[in-house]
Amino acid sequence: MNKKIGIAVLLILLLAAPFGIYPVFLMKMLCFALFACAFNLLIGYTGLLSFGHAAFLGWAGYMCGQALKVWGLPTELGLIIGTLTGALIGLVMGLLAIRRQGIYFTMITLALAQMLFFVALQAPFTGGEDGLQGVPRGKLLGFLNLESDMTLYYVVLAIAVAGFALIVRTIHSPFGQVLKAIKENEPRAISLGYDVARYKLLAFVLSAGLSGLAGATKTLVLGFETLTDVHWSMSGLVVLMTLVGGLGTILGPIVGAVIIIMLENKLGDIGAWLASVTHIDWFNTLGDSVTIVTGFIFIVCVLAFRKGIVGEILALTRKGQASGSH
């Protein structure tokens, strides 16, 4: 009951948020939250650490932008093409990487993603270092004008909620239980007769497709796609989001994404405010030190909050309930 109330309150806050906060910033946060949740499905529930998720995010953005700008396709088709691009790359990458385990799996995903980065750098339609610019938002289903930030915000919110609901449903399905079993004890899952490689591949493709949906939606929101999204550092950023929020928790990646994106966009403002209050000029340089601050947060989480923010809160809650029952 408490969980349902919490979800209802969160939805009400999300519906009211664009009236007080810049909608484009909120949409960017929603896109990255979906991206982090998709990544968490793979690492948190299947135990596969991929360093290639930037390829799904970035290439889905490029293909969605190409479909909307050059091919002149409807907005919904552009989003579908972006999602399918992510899933297709995930299928090919998964077929090659699933054969290996541990660090070898991670390195294969990283190598393949970097290959795709150099393809994006050289391909004519991506715009190279200039990026793919001027992507139109168009009209959803032919009548809903997405040029309005407010209208687009609610469309992006619906996409993010639908993606999140699919992830939650997957986690709690029999398929999700098998994924958890593979993470906990893969030899045991094999001995029970499960085709572990097939389950891993399905999880990989689903995670890639949802990452593609996040990338396509992000391109629709911002109106451009750049090499930043296909670079390996983006794969590192989504790992950071998931670890800070809480690996293997449902809400953890969302919390992590919100914290990291807020730091990237608002750290300069926070630094300027601190400088005005404390009269210490050093705080004005905080905006240029985003990577240092995020790195420091990562170190603190690894050393002090091993389960991430949400994971630690859940652990404390369970400990309190256990002591209360005694």
C-alpha cells in the first residue's frame, strides 16, 4: 500500500514539475533515467557489465535524427527506428560477446562500441564532429504538435514511464527470476536446464532496445545528436549513475541519473551560490570541475555506500524492521 502511495505521489510531482523547472532539462533527465534503468536490467539483474551501451544510445539517436530530418518520417516512426537500431546493434554485439564471461565480456562490448564510435566519426550522415543538427520534432500521430516544450514533456514522461513499467514487469516475471538465478549462480541455472546463453542474449537485446528508445527520445528533445553519446565515456557515465543510485534496485538508477545530470548542468550555479555566501572565489571554478566532483562521489559511494544510495536506504529500512519485530 505504501509503495502505491509513493508511486502516486511521484507521478503527481512529475506531472507538476514542468511548471516550476525548465521542461527541456527535465526531459533530458528522464531520458538518462530510462537509459540507466535499461543498463541496470543487464548489470543489476543479469550480472553482465557492458561497456558498450553508449553505442545503443548514440546510434539510436543518429538513426532517429536521420529518419526525422532527412527521410521526413513521422515522429513515432523515428522513435521506433531508433529503438530498433539499438536492439539490432545489441543483437549483433550480444551474439559476439555472450560467448565470454567477466572482464572478457566487458572488453568485447567496449571494443565493439569503440568501432561504432569511429564509424560515427567517419560516416557522412552523422555530421562527424559537428554532429547531426536541426532534427525536427514534428507531430505525434499527425496532430499532436511537439514544438511546445510542455507538450513534448508529457510525451517523454509517458515514454519513460512505459519503459520503466516494462523493466519492472520483466524483473518480476518468470524470465526475470531466471536472470536473477543466472546472476547468483550460473552453473546452478545451467544444471536446472536453462539455456543460459539465450536468456543472457534476450536480456542484452532488451536492455539495448530500451537504451535505443532513450537515445532516440533524447535526440527528439534536443534536436541534435553528437559524438558524445557514442563515446566510451558515456558508457562509463551510465555505470556511475547505476552504482551511485544502487545496483540491482528498481529506483536506484533513476536517483543516480538525477544526481549526475543535475551535477553536470547545475554545478556551476551551485558553485556561484556558494561563492556568494562564503566569499570564497574557489567555488566559482566548480562548474569546470564536474568530472572531479563526480569522481569524488563515485569514490565515496564505493568506499562508504557499497550498495548505492537507494540500496543503503533499503538495507537500513530492513534492519529497522527486523529490530522492530524483535
